[in-house]
Amino acid sequence: MKYYIIAGEASGDLHGSNLIKQLKQLDNSADIRCWGGDMMQQAGGTLVKHYKELAFMGFIEVVMNLRTVLRNMEWCKKDIQAYQPDVLVLIDYAGFNLRIAEWAKPLGYKIVFYISPQVWAWKESRVKKIRRSVDKMLCILPFEKDFYKKWDYEVEYVGHPLVEVIKASKNSPADPPLSDKPVIAILPGSRRQEVSVKLPIMLTMARHFPDYQFIVAQAPSLDDAFMHGLTGAHPNVSTVKGKTYDLLRQAEAALVTSGTATLETALFGVPEVVCYKGSAISYFLAKRLIKVKYISLVNLVMDKPVVKELIQHDLNEENLLKELTLLLKDTAVRSRIKADYAALWTKLGEKDASSRAAKVIYEEAVK
């Protein structure tokens, strides 16, 4: 069968790669064409567009790059029509993928959406479009099934794909130490514009904790010169590339930009501070439109403030110092967070999301 998969971010590349591996186990003749990244290509997909060309963050940034976005969308439509897949698989990346679904469904393509758009956070009315355009919605957060039920739309909860990934990593042999000092991890994100705003604030902690090594997880989409320009002035700061999970296995605490990384950090059991800062206009619009109590997936899944979130103006040196000191020095705080992390594992469940998703996608393709 022929599968066309679209992922537009680093996390989608990870989950897409595991999905491709499972599809190839189910379907020996699987022919997979994809938008994504190096991991999806290494898993056996034919990569036609890298997510580095697609990742724009925030309302203003998308508007500024609108011509590129629209050009990519038109190219994608032509490529799908030329390829004629048996099923179109859309992984997250909602702004782009929902428009592709709306275009593709009337043309008779079968559409499976893996990793639901966060319509529960804003634009709930999008569910009406999803019902019209998506044949199967595969959810990875436990509360999403109840959310869609309110809209009389049956979806399938397949489990969170990070559970299987992190379980495998934690069970693998121990890694060589990344430093002689105790380690504090910094996960600043994968987009240049978000890293340039948030990382300098995160790095102010290095001079307050000289006995610790601050190690920044450098995304593959970011070049060395750019990262060195931000980190080079700090003697107890270093970077690693392609070793984020090694870093989290060794970290005493972490400073993490909002997104999937907050959940990864929690599943590794690392106490964290969640950091978010965007452009003033993007933040103003987001605050008016987004309807959730928390920005981190950890707090959203647990429905309580498990980890501290420092957002926009609250993300400053003084607040960050206070919260990081608590994580490192207050044993009661560390114990409470660790207990909540154990409950998070239970809440997400032990399902093998990639294989369950691949099964649904394969069944849809052969209909």
C-alpha cells in the first residue's frame, strides 16, 4: 500500500519514524512518502520536504512567512495528487494539516489524523471541520476522548507515543557521564526564533550555580555558530546534539520550553521549570484565544500544577532563580514532583501507541 505522511516539527519526526517502522512490519510492500525529518527518512520513508523548511512559531511569525506556507501547501497538494496514496496520514501540525485534510477529503482520499490538533485549547469549532474531513482521529492524551465525545465524534485513544520511546531509553545501558559536575538540563526548543528569546534568560542561571554544569540540548535544526553565540560566554555551559535523552537521564533538574519536551522531561523523572516567552503580539493574541489552565502537557494531563510555569513577563532571572533553587534544594518539593510524575505514567497508560496507530492506518488503507 501507498502511505503519504505529513509531519511538520521535530516531535512529529520522532513519532512519524516509529509509525513508519510499525507500518513496515505490518505491510511488507509499504511505500511511504513523507514530509518530516531525518528520523523518518532513516526509518524508511522517502523524504520530500524537511520540517526545517516548515517550522514557524506564533501568529505573527506565520503571517510574516505566509507566502512560504502557501507555496508549500500548493506543492504538497500537487505531490499528493501525483503520488495517489491509499491513505493520507497527518501528524499534528494542525494549521497546515487540517487545510490539507479539507482539500483532500472531497477528492476521495482516506485520511487518518495521528496526534489530535489541540482544538480543546482554542477554536473548538474546528471539530466540525474535523468531522467532515477526517476518517479516523487517533488521540494520544487521555482527556481528548471525552472532549470529542461532547461533539459527538468518536475517536480512538492509542496511548502516548513517548511512553514507549522513553521506556526503551530508560531500559537501555547507562550512558557515559556528560560532566564531572551535577547536571542541569536546558531544553530551549527547536526553532531559532524561540531559542534566541528564551535561552539567554535560561542561561542567566549558570552564574548562580557555578557548581553545576548546564547542558543545552541543541536541536538538529539549529547550527553550531548560532548556539555558540548564545552559550559561549558561560564557562559552565555546554551543548549536546542528538543526546537529549542521555542528558535527561543524568540531569538533577531542567529548564524546559513549553511543548512536548515538558512531557519527555517528566517521564524521565526530572524536576523542571517550564519556560515560555513569545513576541508581545503573539502572546497577546494567544492569551485572548487559548482556553486552557496550563501550557505544559504535564499539568494538562494531570489537571493540576505539577510543575511551575513561568510565562512571558514572569520568565525572568529572579523568578527562575527562585524556582530552580526549590527544585535543587527543597527535598519536599522534589518528592512531591516525583510522586506526581509516577501518577502521570499511570494516567498515560502502557499502550504501544505506534503499533496501535499503524494497525488503524493499515486497516484504513486496505478498505
